[in-house]
Amino acid sequence: MAVPKRKTSKAKRDSRRSANAKLTAPNLMECPQCHEPKLPHRVCKACGFYDGKEVVVVE
């Protein structure tokens, strides 16, 4: 069975655990049709337009 030769320091242990804490909020851009915030490269949920064309009919 593998056993560590040296104790893992607190700094090494905590830096490994903090790798998942670097998440950021998604970037939002303005829809050119309705000027609502939307995720880039996705259909606008408010108006249903993508790349200047109506892709989804929104009621």
C-alpha cells in the first residue's frame, strides 16, 4: 500500500482544495434586437432571435 513519505503542508492542501473556488459569473451581453441581457452564442430567451434571425417563437 502506498504511504506518503512526508506530511502534506497546510498550504499545499489548501491550495489544492481551493482550485474549485475560482468559479466566476457568466459573461452577459446585450441582445441586439430587444436589448435584454443574454449569454453569448445562445438564442435570446426574451425575443427568440439569434444572429439576426428569429429562431424560436416566443409568446
